[in-house]
Amino acid sequence: MSTILIKAATIVNEHKQYVADVLIKDGLIDRIDSVIDQQADEVINAEGLHLLPGCIDDQVHFREPGLTYKADIYTESRAAVAGGITSFMEMPNTVPNTLTQELLEDKYQIASRNSLANYSFFMGASNNNLDEVLRTDTSNVCGIKVFMGSSTGNMLVDDPNTLEKLFAQSPMLIATHCEDEATIKSNLAHYKQLLGENIPVRLHPKIRSAEACYLSSSMAIELAKKHNTRLHILHISTERETHLFDNTIPLKDKRITAEACIHHLWFTDADYDTKGNYIKWNPAVKTEADRDGILRAVLDGRIDVIATDHAPHTIEEKEQPYLQAPSGGPLVQHALPAMLELYHHGKISLEQIVEKMAHNVATLFQIEKRGFIREGYWADLVLVDLNKPWNVNKNNILYKCNWSPFEGNTFRSQVAYTLISGNLAYANGSLIEDKPGKRLTFNR
């Protein structure tokens, strides 16, 4: 039975901070106490470091299978672990799209061999695979993903009858990408008429507009209320949408929840002039008022979780003209440092970061024994040094695509150690890859 003893860490957990030792046995947190005098196979001196539950990212695109020239489960899980993300939930718009149970299981098999982090995969919905969706095992699959806006391959669900059936019959949480396709097409046609093919990227938030987001989000919520569906709306990008959500209901009782992403909490439309397509995401980065409104909703509980929507593309793809450049960018390695930077700026507390990036994700997805620093729980843990500045550059980026929208930024906080299911996976700048992550399971 392997043991790790973490000494004198400042623990940030369940709205409290305190200094304590943590003993880990055979992957689980065995004991938390002010002082633990016990022999262990490995001792980590955590004096001056903050111990957080590992982040759980409920929205990533790791591109495997089919798009592995951009990224794969091995490379991106390594980057996630280096960034303090201990578990991820990956989306179905790979190639082929994950629209059958067999294709879903193929991804689990790849992850069981190659993922350094813990993992789960969403089952994909289309206009014609309802029977496959209804076969999904609620105990070991995180949820159903519905694209209510443009997507890869056969994954746009825009048939009203299909949407009604999905929301009425889904055995589990439905996670939605909400942008109204008709509105986007109309906006794009308008700007093509004005500018031809030479549309600048600064018009991206006008094409994939606030109106398109609100129309789709409000429709999803209407459907969920009609059928009492467990709905989770991803990557809220507008201040207006935040008022669709409730902060008067305890999270465990909410039927409708929402997610904010790092890029919508950091960038604004003013950044298109310098970042260009490198901050082209769907939904689009919008105004300063939208960014600030999303943060207010995170802080007051209308938005429940913070995630990345990590979606890498190659530099060559991103440097194409606006209409050809794909949307999305890599974020898992830098999400926690970026949020800790907002902490340093006085915009969010450490306790709130932990709540939104670990506790709440575990609660709303009903993940078994993860997301909290508790005795008997899996030791998914991250130790951070809040006062160790570092600069993001090509030499320390771990994404396969080898770029980051944060290049040139100096973060004040750095991940020192990451433990995955009780195994040390990252220590002082080095990855330790001898133990793979585990498949997430769910209390449903």
C-alpha cells in the first residue's frame, strides 16, 4: 500500500482555509489532521503552499480520434495535469463524431491507456441517433452533449421534434452549446454582402451575436422546464444570458445550471486587435460589460462552474483569414493560473475558485468521491505557490499545437505538485507518467 504525506499545507476547501497535514494511502485521502507523525513512502513539504482539490474541467476537446495532428488525449491530459486539472470531460465532436455507444467506448479505451488525468466522455446527440443516446450508462458517462448551433459533422441538432424527444427522454444531464443557427447565418450573410470575403475578426461577436446566444439559451431552458430535464448550459458569453439562471436554489437541487469559461472571464472584444483569430471562439468573446457581467454571475451563484472549452487548432489554421480560421483555443494548462491571477487582482477569492472549478463540478455531475479534500475521497490534489511568477512562452507550453492565447503573460502563481487518484503526476516542472488516470464514475 503506497503512502504520501503532505506536510503543513494551507488547505483551501469547502469555504475554509487552514494549515494541516494530509496522509494519502492507496490513492485515497486517509487522514487530515493538524499534525500527522507517521512514516510514508513519500513526504511533500508543503509549507507556504496552498493545497486545493484538483480542478475538474467539464468541457474539453482533445481531438482524438481523427484530429490528432492538432492534439490528442495523451498530450492534452499532460498539459491539464501541469495546470492543476486532475479530471476532464471530453466532447463528442471528434472524427468520427461520438454518436454510437461503440464509438464512445473506443474513446474510453484510448484514455485508459494514454490519459494522465482522470477522464469521462460525453455521448453525442444528432438529429437521428436518439435510440443510441438512450442506451447511455448514467453511472459511468458524464452526460449527453447537444450542439444547438453550428458544429462539426452531423452534430447540429436543429430538428424541433428531435429536441423535444431528447429533453423529454434523456436519462441524464444534457449539456448544450447554445447559439441560434438562423441568426448566425443571417448576420454572416449581412456582413458578406457589405464586405465580401474580407470580414475582419473583430466582427466575430457581431456575427455570432449576443442575440443568437440568448435566443438559443432561453429556448433550451424553456424545453428543460417543460420536461423537467437536467440541463447544463455551457460557455455563457453574454451578460444578458446570466439573468436566465437562478441563485436561490441549492446546487444539489438545481435542474438548470450554467458554466463560464476562462476566455469569457479574461478577454474582451478589444483584444481582437492584438490577438486576432487566436481568441476566435464559439460563442464569441464579446464586450467588457459581458465579461464583467459573467464574473458577477459566477460570484453570486447564477453561474455554477468555471471550465476551459479547451479546443486546440494548429498555428497554420489560426493564421488563415477570418472566414477560414477555425474557432477554439488551448487553455487547460493555464486555466487555474489565470483564475489565480484574478484572485491576485481582488476579483475572486481562493475559496470561490475552488468552489467553481472543483466542488460544484463534482456536485452537479454527481461524481463519486472527487472534487473535495475529504477523508475517504480520491486524492486528486494540486499544490500551488501563489508567489512564484512565471512567463508563458513556447518553451513551457505543453499543448501539441504549441501556442497559447496567454503567450507573453506573466502569472504570479504556479502549480508546484499535482496528484491524480493518489499518484504524484507533476512535481516542480516535471511530469511523472507511470500511472494513468482513472475513469470517472457517478452517483446516479
